[in-house]
Amino acid sequence: MLRNTGNSMKIKNTFLMFIIVLLSSFNFAQVQNIAHRGCSSLAPENTYVAWVKAIEVGADYFELDIQLSSDDSMMIMHDDTIDRTTDGTGLLSSMTYAQLRTYDAGSWFGTEFTGEKSLLFQKHYN
């Protein structure tokens, strides 16, 4: 049976310091700002307005998620269900693009985003 001694803590701390020094020795030209699901702190995630906000705050990139609907439309949404990010409920994969477009994807975040819709990847990827 091993005991947690002061030496094991010293070894862990030394290893962490080694990693920090090693990483800091790399010449990173610039820190990249990646907006997660668009600017999801200022707008409802994975919506057009979230992408616009990401550009406004100077994001270099934005990350998005894609789920397939029942008619094989590539929908921009993180969750398997629409429950958390729309005013609807159910599995995204059991609904068509037309059905998904009937749900509000913005009001859960704030009233100023009422009317935002779930997006179709093919339509917004150019």
C-alpha cells in the first residue's frame, strides 16, 4: 500500500513546473480567440446573432456543433434534443428541418433574442 508523502507532492509540483517552463519556451505568435458556439456569453448559442456578436468582439474563429435532422439536414445545434435551446421539446434527429424552424431558439437566452431560429449548416456555410 502506497502512502501519499511529501515527496510525491514535490514530484508532482516539479513535474508541473517543468511542463509550464516547457510550454512557455515555445514562441506562440499570438493567442487566438475562439468563440464557443458563437459568442454564447452574449447571445443564444449556435445562432446567427451569436456569430455576429463573435465578430463584433473580435473573435478569430468560432466553434459550432452539427446534428442531423430526420431529413438529413445538417442543423447547427449542440444537444441531441431541442429542449434546452429552443421553446420545443424532443429529439432533434426525429424532426425535419421545416419542423425545427418553427421553434424559437433565442427567447430562452433573453427577450431581445425572441424569434432567433435554429440554423441549417448548408445555408450558412459559404
